[in-house]
Amino acid sequence: MNELERLKEFLALISVAHHIPGRARLKLSGELPSWLLASPIGERFKAIKGVTNVSVNPFSMSAVVNYDQNELPPSLFEALGRGDCEPILERVRSAL
């Protein structure tokens, strides 16, 4: 499984609990994929250009992602909130 397939698998487990431009609270439903446990989740998010900070709460299975709206349009998180991970995947593809 390549990195994009892994990211897609992970994004399918995420829902957007709350979003305002520049900040999104993400909730995880289900168990973390084993490949993701090998590195801190926050570090994977921080690797995305435009993400400025990630705060992970493992007890509530949530993360707050702060991002630069000039780098990552809020529509990416709005799409994720609708269950559509393709815009984020496309952004990652284009950065490779």
C-alpha cells in the first residue's frame, strides 16, 4: 500500500467535528491503522504544507489542526466534513 492509499484509508476514519477557517477539530472513528502508529499523528499532519500546528488528544480520539488559509483553502476541510477526502488527496498528490 503506497502513502496515498494509506492517507485515503486514514481520512475515511475522520470526521470534522467543528471547523472555522484556519482551525478544524477532527474526530477519529474506529481504530488507528497499524501503519499510522509507527509515527506520531501530529507529525504526519504537520508535513502537509500549510498546517501550522496540530494538537492531538488520544483520549478523546480527536485532533485540532490549525492551518494557514493562504496555503490550504477552508474548502478542503469543508469537503472532508461532507465525507469527501478527494480534495485533500489531490492537494497531497500535487505536492509530491
